[in-house]
Amino acid sequence: MALMETRKPNLDGAYGLTTPADSKRFYAGWAKSYDQDFAADAEYLLPQLTAQGFISAGGRGPVLDAGAGTGLCGEALAKFGIGPLDAADISPDMLAEALRKDVYRDVIEADLLAGIPMPRGYYRGLVSSGTFTHGHIGPEALPALLRVTAAGAQFALSINAKFYRKAEFGAAFDRLLRGQWIKDLTLPEVQIYGQGTSRGSTDEYKDDTAYIALFKKA
């Protein structure tokens, strides 16, 4: 009797997620292999580039890594002495991997769309890499992130460029700027993957770009 083939988690699966429960199940099966089977094999640049954007904009701690996953962005920040760092993610399995990197002070299991259980105005900086993308969350999460940051807090959020247009992030940022919730918005565009390999992404995604939304809470 032939055994059923078990498909490895991949970007198609991640981009097709529709509910928080789907996300928890999916990332429970990807957490332990994510760093090697995806991040390393696909030459995933976004966590490092998000961290560099935060640092170049003068970001400082305490910092919340929202949608931290296995902690790749936090690891990049810690190498530059940025801290203290906390991680928030919907997946307890991904957070368990993030803790093993020994760069986070604390981890917070939270659905970013439902809010983050931290005091209002607590963080001086906030980063997010790979969370604002297909199958994940859109601009509706921004108010919850603003709530837990102090006035003047530096943000660095990666946003998949195709998803930026689809989810109408431009209109959302315009509303926040007009309402004087945020200021100093810039949107440098970067490659998500290196060009040396496409094993972990696919030909469909290997040339994708993202915006690094850099702004301060007003």
C-alpha cells in the first residue's frame, strides 16, 4: 500500500492562509524547518533589510518585533546592539524557535488583528518583517501597533509590494498622515530574495519586492 505524500510547507501555502486558525496549523508544521528550508535556501533578505532600515532611521529600544516568526529580524537587530527586544506572533511554535535564538527578552502569543496585550505607549520602536503580505495581515493591524508604541517611536514594516497595492496600504497611510497619527513616511523598495538561488521560493516569487515602510508615530 502506497504511503500518502506529505507536502512540505511553502510560500503557496503561506500565501493561501485565510484564518488565524489556519495560520497556527500551518506554521506549527513549518516552524522547525523554516530557517533552513525557506530562509537559507531562498536567500531570504527581508529580515536583515528591515532591521537595517530601522537602524538607519535611528530606531532604538525597547522594540516590539510584530509577527516575529522564528526571530530572524530580531536576530539581525541584536547583532547591532538594539534592545531590549520582545517578539509577538500568532504561532506558539514559531515563537518557540525565536526564543532559542536567545535575543528576545520576552515572547507574546497574539493575533495582531485582535490587539497586543501590552501597555499603551510602551515601545520606542517596532519592526515587522514578512507579516504584511498575502494570506496574512493588512493595514487594519496598524492601529493596534500604534497603540503599544510611544510618541516618536520608529517603525520599520516590510510590506510585499504586490500586496501593498492589493490591500490599499497607500490609502491607509494617507489617512494616518492626515490624522497626524504618523509622520516622516518613506517607502524604499527592496528585493525580497537574493538572486543566487530560487530553491526556497519559486520562479513565480523569486523577483518579488517589498516596501520597507519607515515612519514615526506622531
